[in-house]
Amino acid sequence: MSKVEDFLTPAEEQEIVQAIAMAEKNTSGEIRVHIENHSDTPPIARAREVFDSLKMYKTQARNGVLFYVGVADHSFAIIGDSGIDDVVESDFWECTKDIVIENFKNKKFKDGLVEGISRAGERLKEFFPYDSDDTNELSNEISKG
């Protein structure tokens, strides 16, 4: 599998968007998923580039999370903005990544992303609870490159 279009079905994409919306119901945090075919840049560095290009740093509390997938490269990374990194335990992203990767190894791409998103949402809720005046600062749609 090397095409972004073949990575997830349209129904699976909608399930991921719904998982993002559900996770964000309980937090002011913002979660995005970006899928692209290939990058010559290492996954974490590429995730940072995508994070910047999607302007995810513009959240009021600096609490954006990006799930990055390189389909042809079989690469994956999760990064959080400085507001989140300042409060979560140092191994939080690595533990979340392990959950996603374990599913990916079994070709359960949608399940891996949904589980990772849910886990990130729970953690965001703890440190960045939803407030009645919160607005959705970033799109929940999957971006593709």
C-alpha cells in the first residue's frame, strides 16, 4: 500500500473525523491527522513541518496535537504543541504512538488512529478541560499531502 487514497476508506476517514470530534467535546485541545505518501524528511521533523504549515500553533492554549502518517514510508509520528508538552508525562507521546503502531502492524489503520486520538483526548481533557465558550480552532478533517 503506497497511495494516500488507498490508506483509509471514506467511511474509515469519517470514523476518524468523528473520533476527533468526540475527543474534542471534552477539551479545548485540538487534534488533527495528516496523511501523505512520502517524505524524505524523518517523521518527527516532517510532522513539525506539517504542524507549522497547518498553523496548529495558533491555538489559544498551544494545545494542538498532530498525528502524522507517511503511507509509502511506513512512518508515523505524534507531536503536541508546547502547552501540552509542558504538562504531560515525558513518555506520553511514545506510549500513545505504541498503541497506534501496534494496530498498524495488524493493518488496522483506522483503529490505531481512533485509539490514539481517544487516548490523546482523554489526556487533553485532564489538562485542558472544555469550557462553554470554547470554539473549534482547527478543522477536524484529515489533511492530505
